[in-house]
Amino acid sequence: MQFTAEAFKTRTTLSCSTWTFQDIADGALADQLKDSAPVPHPVTSEEAEQEAESDLPNQAVEMTICSFALHLIDSPSELFALLWEISLRSRWLVVLAPHKKPEMKLGWGWVKWDADEWTECPMTRSDGEFLQDRVHCRVYRSVNIP
């Protein structure tokens, strides 16, 4: 992971974490979000009301993109642990892969999303997926974040 992080920084001048899949499954993302939470400050009643109406819970990110990586996890239990942890911290998951793997299952924290119709669809269907130059793009929505 360190090599990938260094290559990313060289190409983009941005930094990134060097977590492994196991690190994330063990809560590294939750720890990072907790550590980067904004420092509390006095808020007006209007700001408090807007925050209460926000549908993005504390300690969550809007989207996680996993590019050419999830299909490398062979163990279904390891894949489940990773995907479940991400589903607790990210509303959307975009998976780019060279084939239809990984095969995600109901109960793993995600529902498949039809990007054409912008609605939930069965996990086993390919509706709403993108395929270009043999690269599959699938979108999922977390069942754990409203």
C-alpha cells in the first residue's frame, strides 16, 4: 500500500492513507473520521436546525470508490467484513473492476443501485451498470446510512 500511496502523491500532489483492507475492516476509517471531526463551536439555532435536518450522519463520507481492488479479495468472510465496515461509514460505493467480481450479497451492508433509473435493483442484475473497454462500474448504496 505504501508504494501506491507514494505513486498517488507523486501524480496528484495529494496525500492519501496507506490502509490495507484489513485495516479498514478493523475500523481505521472510523478512527480517521473520529479524529478529523470538526472542533465544536458555538452555533446559532438556525445552524443547529440545519445540522439536525442533515441526512448525512456524523463520521460518514458521501462516497467510496474502489478501483481494481475488491476483486482481489478471495475470502468471502474478509470481503464481508470490509464491505460491512465501509457501509457504516460511506453512503455510496462505486466499484470498478475488470470483471463481474466481487459478487456482493444481500446482508453485506449494500443494495445495488441502477445508475440509469436511479433506483435500487436486484444484486444479480446488471441493469444500470456501466461497461467500457472491459471495465465494469457498479454502484451500491449503504443500508446503514439513511
